[in-house]
Amino acid sequence: MDKNRIDKQFEFFREIDKEKFIERQTYLTGAKRRENDAEHAWHMAVMTFLLREYANEEIDVLRTIKMLLIHDIVEIDAGDTFAYDKEGQKSQREREEKAAKRIFGLLPSDQGEKLMDLWEEFETGETKEARFAHTMDNIQPMMLNAANDGKSWQEWGVKLDQILNRNKNTSKGSKILWEYAYNSFVIPNVKKGRIDSEE
């Protein structure tokens, strides 16, 4: 047994417990409170293995789930940047890259490098697994927003063109799921006036 290796692994596990305290803008179903990053990651992981049949290309499900489970860990240091926060997005990449290096650097180097590579793969969004992961990352909060009568969309005054711009690549992971989400989650909230369709 390599005690130093196990110590580093458990130091990382303790550190990522902090992800449970990172509050997102999306409300849980019932709108009693906002979800946290760990809940978001779990939800997308379950969605991935059940919705993989709709991926544009056959994906490595475990690789996609691993990506989704670790991609927001950086927010322990960087904080959550809301999808429609233009000011926060200006420094997002720099903040998150610094956080990734510190947090993944807690692990033994072989594991830390693997997680850093997975995180970069997600951020770049060029592999079929990363594309599907982004589809999940965009559709999961959309589903919760719709379930809560567009509560966070209304709080931020989100417009339809912002949603369409945010989701311009969502169909690259799954055309079927993007069309379903658009027709089931977005359009009904436009019709109810919860998403402003005026430019």
C-alpha cells in the first residue's frame, strides 16, 4: 500500500465535498431552493446513461459521465458563472483553469493529469462524448426551469434569443434531445410570457 497516494486521494475527496455548497441559479423542482453543483452533476450522470440512445453518434457512456461528474469541480474556487452572466463570462476561463490546476493537482499526478485532460476535453467540446455532455449540461437546467414555470429565466429577464444563442451547439450532441427540449421546455414558456421573445 502506498500511504502517500491514498492520503492524496482522500485529500481530493474531502476537497470536492465543497462542490455541494456551490449554489447554481437553477431551482430544484418545486422551486423551494436552488440546486447545487453536486446535485447538477448527479442528475446529468443519470440522464446520460438513460438518454444515450438519442446521441447523434454512439458514445462512450462512462467517459461522458466522468466528464460530467468532474467538469464543475472547478467552481469550488471559481464560483458558478450563470449561463447568461456576460460580465462573469469574461474571466470564467481564467478562473476555472487556475482552479482545475489546483484541485486536480491534489491527486497523485497520474490521476490528476487524467482529470485535467477530461476537463479540457469537456471545455473544448470537440469529441462526441464532450458534445453529448454539453447537451446534458444545457438541457438539464432547461428542464428544471420549465418545471418551475421559468422562475430563474424570469428572475434574470432571459430572452429567447439568449437561450437560442446559449444552445447553438446543443444539437451537436443530440438533435433529437435539442428539438424535444426546445418544443417541450422553451416554447411553452415563451407562450406563457415567461421567456421574452422580443429582441
